[in-house]
Amino acid sequence: MTTTHDARRAHRARAWWALLGFGTVVVVAAGIGVLGVSDTSAEYASLRRPAWAPPSWLFGPVWSVLYAMIAVAGWLVWRRVGLGPAIGVWTAQLALNAAWTPIFFGAGRYGLALVDVVVLWLLIGFTVVLFRRVSRPATLLMLPYWAWVAFAALLNLAIWQLN
């Protein structure tokens, strides 16, 4: 009885450490996204934007919540199927997410950033399809992110056209 109890406890501890790992991966991706890019708020404020563009202060809280949801979604799928195609696509979309900020703000390449965000949106959709086969909660956690990236793509397009 004790060995079964110990094994369950070790399994639960491993799962919580893995959640921390998924959170760390997402934080690193977000951090890579802003490396070498400074004062994005001031740059955003200096751009010609559509009337429906959100204020710069909104992006931090929204992305913080979305990144937490992305991490938990990846972790939920990993718990069910381990490392595989679904987590591979999840990782790929996270890499494109990290690339957008340096392209848009660091390089000022709004058209290239639009390509990045459209491919990101497609990969998030593919992630949702793969996650749906494994975990409904993980799928639901990815949907607000997918919607926000769709909005971000439209905003990127508008800014590219206006600047």
C-alpha cells in the first residue's frame, strides 16, 4: 500500500513540476520576444493606428492571462499524451509568437510581422485541432488566445496600411 501511495505522490509531484516547466517555457518565449526591443509603449503610441486600436496599457494584462492559459493548455495535453505532434505544434506557434515583437517593434517590418502573425494564427488553429482530440479544457484555454491573435493580425494589417 505504501509503495502505491508513494508512486502516486511522485507522479503528482512530477506533474506539478511539469506545469512549472511549461510556464517557464512560455515565460522564456515571451522574454525572447522583447529582448533587444525597448519602449514598445512609446513606439506604439507614435504609430498611426485605427480608431479601434486598444490603448498600450491593455496589452500587458491581456498577454499575461493568455500566456498563463497557453502554459496550462500545453501542460494538460502533455499530461494526457506526453511529447508528440500536439506539443510540437504548440511549441512552433510559441516560437512564432516570440518572433513577432522583434519583427514589428525591433525591425519596424510591419508587413513581415503580418506574415508572422497570420502563420501564427494558422498554427494556433492547428494546435486547437490537435488539442481537441486530447483535452477539451486545453482546447478551451487556447480559444481566447486564437481570438486575440486574430484581432492582433487585423491591428497589424491596419497599422501597416496607415504607416
